[in-house]
Amino acid sequence: MAQRSLNFYDIANGQHVFRVKNTLYKFDVVALSRNSEFFKNMFELSTATSSDLDPIVLPDNFFEWEFEIFALIAYGRPPAPDSQVWPKAGKASPLLLRLLELSRFLMSPPTRTMALNLIKARSFTFPPALLIHLSFEYGTKVLFIAAFHRLASSPLRDLTADDVNNIGMEVFVALAKVKELTQRHRHVVAAEEPIIEAHSSMCANNLACERDWHGVWWNGMGRFLLDGRNALSWTESVERFEAVEFGEMDADCRAKMLKLTRTGDAYAHSYNWITSVAETLMGGIAEELGDLRLGL
Ligand SMILES: [Zn+2]
């Protein structure tokens, strides 16, 4: 026997009774239609009435709480990102994927925007390959670049067969090329230290200063970036590098060159080209409505 919903039955202007699983809801046709093409079409095509005994039955593959989130959005009371409605951390991920699916079924841009916003805000709880898949599947560009960067910074061998399926061949090939290029760039950066353009006025021996900078760079950054067993990221390498011995290098020259290294110009380069490859790949995404209010 179906039960009336506590929150969505005695509702202002509620005209139609719906049943989702075993719960009855009474909704306002205008509020639903405004936020869903599915309901708009339904009410335009039918003038039939409904009641507790003869409700409009919604598809069985969705749950009550999914419709209740949609209803909150439809009634202009979307749950805040930190609302109790959302489970904590990674536990929210399946729920958000369902909500995205529901937004497509109901053709509801506001629901889609909310789901995408929350997925984006919690993107680190989703595997990057899945985010790439969602980008193509749901026609959205908002998740793509960050996900592609995450894939580009982890080893190809970590990709599972599912991941490869999710990203598709075109993205996989682009990723392999990016990684090869990044690796080559890493070798160049590791082998070529930034040039000391001008020594400090206190630097007593410019030649010794340059020689030691060259040697320390190769033995420090070179080793950290190229270590066959455990190559470090740029940021980790710089952190370690700051702690090594700098021989006869002048302290001011050293401070200046470390500052230059920290700004990471050499690495910004590879970051930018990964972004530009991601942007080219995103050209293949046909954007659907509903990202317009993401406010990115
Ligand atoms: Zn110097």
C-alpha cells in the first residue's frame, strides 16, 4: 500500500498525485513543467486527472529520494552543497551520478546544473576516466580539462580496461602522445638548469657560482625528475631541491635562482600544452543545455 509523502503531499497548488515506488506525491503542474520538459510534455498531452487510487506512476528505475531532490529544485529550494541530503565525501558519488541520469530522463536543466556543479566540486572522489566519459555522455565541458590533467599526471599503466573504455580511443591516443611529450620535456628541464642572468653584487666568484649551480641542478633536480624508480613531480622535486647543499654558490644568487625555479616557468609550459590538447579534444563534445548557470 502506497504511503503519502510527508514533505510533498500537502503542498500548495498540488493538483496531480504521483507514485514513485511506494510513495505518493502531490505536485504543482506549473512548478514541475517549468523545470522539466518531460513533465511539460506530459501535461500538455494529457488532461487526465489523478488521485491516490489512480496516481500517475513514474518509472520504477528511480527512487523516491531522487525525485525529492528534483522536487526541491523544482520548487526553488535546491539543497545546499553541504546539506544533509548529500552523503559525505565519496559516498555521494553514486547519488550524484543517479541525479545526473534523472536530469536527462526528466529533461531538467536545473537538475543537471546542480548535479554537474556538485560532481565538479567533488571531482576528486570520481576516477578521472569516468569524468571524461561523463563529459562525452552528457555533453558537458566543465569536467574535462581537470580530468585530463589528472590522467596526464598518472602512469598509463594505472589505467584499467574500464578506464580505457570510458575515455575512448581518441582521448587515449592523445593522452599517450601528451605523456611522451611531457617525458621528453622533463628530460630537457632536468638537464638544462635556468641560466643565472646576473649575479648578486656579493657574489665573489661568478664562475664557481655557475659551476656549482649547474652541478647541483643536475644532481638535484635532474635526479628527482628522472629517478627511474620513483620520479618525483615538479613540485616535490622543487621542495627537495631547496634542501640540498649548494657548494660555493653565493647565498643571494642561490635565493634568486630558487625563487625563479619555484615560479615553475619551465613546467608551466607542459601544463599549458596539456590544457591545449584537452581543449582540442573537447571540440568533439556537443554541449547540451544546462551548463549555462554553472558560473565557472
Ligand atoms: Zn653568483
